[in-house]
Amino acid sequence: MGIYEEQAPQMTAYEAALGPVPRGRAVVLGGGLSGLLAARALADTFEEVIVIERHSSPAVRPVQGQALSEAARHQLDGLFPGLSSELVADGAAIAVPPSGARPTSAFGAERADARLQFTERFIQPYLYRRINSLDGVVMLNACDALGLISDRQRCVGVHILQRSRSAAARTIPAELVVDAMGAASRLCLWMEELWRIHIPCDRQVITQYASRLYQPRGDPRMPSRIIDLRPAHPYRTAITAVENDHYVVTVAGPSSPRVDAEQFDQLLRDLLPQHVAAAVVASRPAGPVIISASAQIRRHFDQAERLPSNVIALGDSLCSCDPLVGRGFEVAILEASVLSQLLCEPHLYADNGQPSELPRRYFRAAATIVDGEWVLGA
């Protein structure tokens, strides 16, 4: 499914619970971290923001460390005032690299400025609490996005299906749709079907990851963040200091079979500098070894010859970078900030049937944000 022409929606009891369609309604597809950031960026402009999430409760990725630069922290506080200070007070790590640190060929510091570091599991409840406190934001869980509704040049809504045996498919009219469904996004397919628009994509091979959370005993003697950036090496590693004095240790490679704790420790001894590996192995495990996989995908909406009005992508739907680098949340913050700023320019956004410059301006700005991250994660 995916091709839908504009039609009078069939009102159901589920739909009626939302009330009448307001003049300013936006829909976000995906209730993960990127979707929550998108909802916040839209909340100041639209009377109602509906977030469509396929899971019945918040889904959390495998243990991953995220690092925010000072610039990203400033933008995060612009969207959620005071949030970075709240995170620090509740245990988020502050990482200050050595003076003059720069990326190196192996086990180098990633940035020279102070960073705020935590796991995605740590930040998620804070975003949910802030979003749920906003008037006009509605969360619809256990719903699948089936496709977009087209009015020739525009996207005018979405078609969804609630995950219930008795539920019927329904439409939600919207003046703007933001795709935050992640790397598995179907937006390119929908654009091809509805508007015959082809979006160029870059893809990397699927990478396997093995991660584990540790709590050091005593002085860990480990840097706050190191990443193995050696080229042409089959395995890479990353260590990130996160909340509550814990560390996330990750090994990435072309294949990562189901490894037990002993095998994981042996991988660390083989890959990490001796003193770092010893400090990790001597630490107290705070969870099991978690295996995951990820394909890095970049969708070049900015290179399309034309774009439909009123639909954009944010986060991993636009560019899914290497989780080992731990910059996905920062990229989504910067994209959401750009979106919020552009929505303050009324001439860019058209709700009168005329073409809108918002998608073109947004995708061009977002491309400059992800350029460096894509190269770093490639």
C-alpha cells in the first residue's frame, strides 16, 4: 500500500476521539527520539501535532551511547529549555577531551569541545515527559503508517491502521507530515508511487554490533570517549562514558556472531589498547552483551529535481549514520532546530494549495548537517 488520493475520510469512533480537524495539524510518523524532536519543533507552529507510533509502548534501541557537542546542547535547550542542566543533575556524563584533541587514525578523541553523553534509554523518558506536557500534542500508539494522501503536488495527510483486530484503516488530514520512521522509512517508495519522484540513496553494508554496559570499579583509567577509526580494519570499537558513571563498550564488524560474555572480553583484549582492555574487563558488567545490526543509509532528498509540498524527513529517515560514532541524536536535534526556524518564515510554508519552499529549503539545510557525519561513519 502507499498510493492514496484525497477523499472524504470515514469517521470512526477511534478517529472521532481526536475531535474536529484543526486548521493547523501536523503529523509525525514515528515516536522514537527523532519523532519526539520533530513534534517539539512543530508544536509552536501547529494547533495540533499527532505522533503515530507503531509500537504499543516506547521502543528503545539496543544500548548505544550518544555524545552531544556544545552546539547541539544549545539547540536542545532551545527546543526543551533547561533540559541539558536537568540531564547533568540526574547523572549524564560531561566529557572534556584533552586540550587540542582532534580525530586520529586510531582510538582518537572525536571532538575538542566538552560533550554531554548518555544512552538513548536515559534521554527517552525526559523527552516523553516534556512532549506529553505540551498542549495539542497527541500520541497514537500501536498504529502503522500505510501511506501518504496526495493532492497532486501536495501531501495532504496520511493513511494509518491501528493494530487491533477490530480496527479499520483511517485517514488523518494534515498540513505537514514529518517522516521520522528511521532507516526503514518508506517515504522514498511513497514519493515514487505518488509523484514519480526518485530519491537517490547511498548505502553502506550492514554492520553487526555487540555492546555492553559496564560500571568501573574504582579508577577506570579510561578516556571519556574513544573511537577506533582505523580504515580498512574489519573490526572497530568505541567506549563512551554515559550516565551514572557507566560506560558503553561496543565492537562493530562485518559479522558479529552471538558472543557470550567471555568471548566479548576476549574481543576487547584483541582490539583495545592493553591498559584500556584491562580496565574494561575488570569493570562490573551492568547488563548482558547485546547484539544488533544496522545499515547506513543516506537519502538525498536535496538532489531531487522536484519535491511534493508538505512532507519532509528527519533523523534516520533522512540519514542513518554509524551508531558506533554516537552522533545520531545530535544530528536529529540540529535538523529539528532547522525545521523550527524555517517554520517561523511564513512565506516558506503554504497551506493554500500552492507549492511550498519548505521541503527544498529544509532538505538543503539538513544536507549540510549530515555531510560530515556520513563521511565520519562511512
